[in-house]
Amino acid sequence: MSRVEPVTRWGKRQWARSRVRAEGALRVLHDDLWTWRADPLPPSVWLRWFPHGVVLLAAFGVLVGDAAQLGDNGGIEPGFAFLIAVAQAGAMALALWRPVAAWWLSMAGMLVGAFAVRAEMVPGGYEFTWPWTAAGLIGHLFVMLLLALRVRTRVSLEALALTALTTYLVQGVMGASNYLPTGQLAVILFTVVVVLGIALRGRREARNELAEQTTLTAEERARRTLLEERGRIARELHDVVAHHMSVISIQAQVAPLLVENPSDELKENLAGIRQNALEALTELRRVLGVLRAEHPDALDGTEGGDTAAPHAPQPTLDRLDALVENIRAAGLAVTADSSGLRRPLPPGVELSAYRIVQEALSNVLRHAPGASAEVHLVHLPIGLRVVVSNTRPLHTPAPSQGAGHGLLGMRERVAMLDGTLTAQSLPDGGYQVAAFLPVDAPDLLTDAPDLPADDPDPPPDLFPDPSTEDDTP
């Protein structure tokens, strides 16, 4: 091997490295500059003051231009000309906060300047733009525009009429000896900016009213949904209470037959109990009739796969398997299991747990097409925990029509039982609804083998932090 060959190979490597660096630099330059990506400015409160800055900048231009025009061409003493220019420029700045007062100040500046220039006019001399100077005309245009944007239409039209009348009186009635008339042009321009300001103000008011009406409509819809859901819960609980009242009435009627030689006081008390139970049951039926008359299709069997008739017994957890089968038949893969020692639960707790599972699975069907769901019940000595979770949807859900009752109904049921509920997104893109329904039953707590005697606190996940709750169904 010659001594030249290693040097040649080293040179080739250096050339290859230089070429790679050049290509990388060109690629970086291409990615940085050859692009149409959007890089918007971050939202800033300073942008809201941009129109104020424009007006103040224009006011400074009017101040300089008007003072020079009145002093140099109008023949007015420079100090007096500067005061008139300050009045007309200051009117522009004042119009940002006090448009009516600014209009008066601008009109006063125009009149003082017009009379001062008229006194200096001589036949055959310089033809001055009169009665409105060029800078004064621009300043008054700003004032009229800001006035039309801020006040009622009637006030804007009144100011426009007085401006036109004043211009006519100064130019048409009083006149001057040698000038270029600006009255007609000024009135036309003032009319244009007033009409423009009125149109912009009307558009802004219409937009604000639309936003307010939309907010009121959304609040009214939410309120109506809340009332409907509470009425639905009341109808369901009525059936539970009516069942217990019927049992009380029957037991009070049968009790004297189970006792040998019952006393008259016992018969009288039992008869009173039965009579009160029957009266309460009658009142409950009247209330139920009113509720069902207001909402005849509230329980029409179209929600969540529940096909119960309006007067059928309210569902319990015993019917949970049938509900899961109906949901599977609708196309959703559902698994259901439970843990803990199952104990008798109050009818309201069982009904609420059933409805929570029903609503949660219905939400999965509507909002997570293609996902699979899991229902898990945890029976605890102090209550029941219901967890319904689903995986990430495989398809885009169809647009939701109107306000739903799902999460709202769950919250109402849980709040009625003094429980807790969380609804939040999962890290894998799924969703989970977890509810804890407490049971105040001393007889269940005395024989509870699941909680040790030295650890009376419930498990930490029974009462999740509501601050992590996500309202997205």
C-alpha cells in the first residue's frame, strides 16, 4: 500500500462528511422557511387597545396638521391656532370615553376656527378651505364615527342633523369673502360615517343579543332537562314507596288475625295504621297520575334497552343480567361482574344502581361506537360501588341531538342518596363512570366481616375526588 492511498481515503471521508453537513443545513433551511404552517400570535390583552392607539395617533396628526393650516394659511396667530387644533384633536381622544361631549367640543372648535379664519379673509387672497379645514374635517369624522358606534341611533341622527344645520348656517347663510367651500363634502362624509357606525353598532348589538339568547336557551334547556330527570326519578321512587305502603296496609289488616284475642286498643291502632297507609297510597297515586299526565312518554321503553311498561315494577339489580343481554344484542360487547358479599339493599339504592348502569351503557352505545364496556359492582358493608368503563372508540360518533339526560340523571340519583359520582376520561382514550351509593343500615354494619375492627375508615377509592370529574359524556 502506498502512502498516497490513506491520504486519499481520508480526503474522501472528509468530503463525504462535508456533503452530509451541507445537505443537513439545506434540509433545515428548507424546513424552516419553505412552509405555510400557521404560527399565530398568542392572545394578548394589548390587542384590545389597538383601536385606541389608532385614534390617538390620528389625533396627533390632526393636531399638527390643523395647527399648521390655521397658522400658516389661515392667518391666525400661532398660539390661538394651536389652541383650536388642541380642541379638535382632543375631541377625538375624548370620543373614546365621552362621545357626546367630544362632539360638542369638536363643533365648538370648528366654529371658533371658522370665525377666526373668516376675520382674516381678504378678497383676492389665499382661498382657504372653509368652514371645515382638512384636518378638522378628518377629526370630526372620527368623532361622528365613534359617536355612532357608542350611542343610540336617535342620538347619532340628532348630532348629524345639528352638524349639517350648523354647516349650512355658517357657509350658506353667513358666508365669507374668499374660500373653497367644504360644507357639502363634509355633510356627505359625515352622513356616510354615521350610517356606517349605526350599521356596525346594530350588528354588534344583534350579535350580543344572539349570544345572550343562546346562553338563555342553553340554561333553559339544562333546567328543563334537570326538571324532567327529577320528575322521572320521582315517578320511579313513587312505585317503590307505593309498594311499601301497600305492604304496610296488608300487614296491618292481617295482624289482628295472627294474635289470639287481640285487645280493642290493638285493633283500633292497627286499623288506624291501615287507614293512614291507604290514604297515603291514594295521595301517591294521585301524584303519579299528575306526573304521568305531564310526561306520558317518559317511560316508553325507548331508553337504554329497558322495555318495561309504564306501570311495571321498577327494576332492581336482579334484572342487571337482562339489561346486559339487551345491550349486547344492540351491538356492544359488555362484561359484567361483581365482588364482595352481597347483602339486601334498599329499593332506592338498587333502582339507582340499575339506572346508572343503564345510562352509562347507553352513553357508550351513543358516544363510543366500536368500544367494549365493563360493568363492575363492589358490594361493601357501607354501600355499593358501581363502575362502568369502556375502551377507546373505534369510530367517530354521530353528532349528538340536543341535551342528554345521562350524566345529569346519574348525578341527581347519587345526590339523592348522598353518594359520590365521578365521570372522567381514561389515559387510553376510554371513559369511566364510578358511583358510590351509601347504605345507612346498622344491621348490615354489625355483621360486616370485610372491614377490620381497628380500621373503621372505608377504602380510599370509595370517595373519589370530585375535582377530577369530566363532564364529557
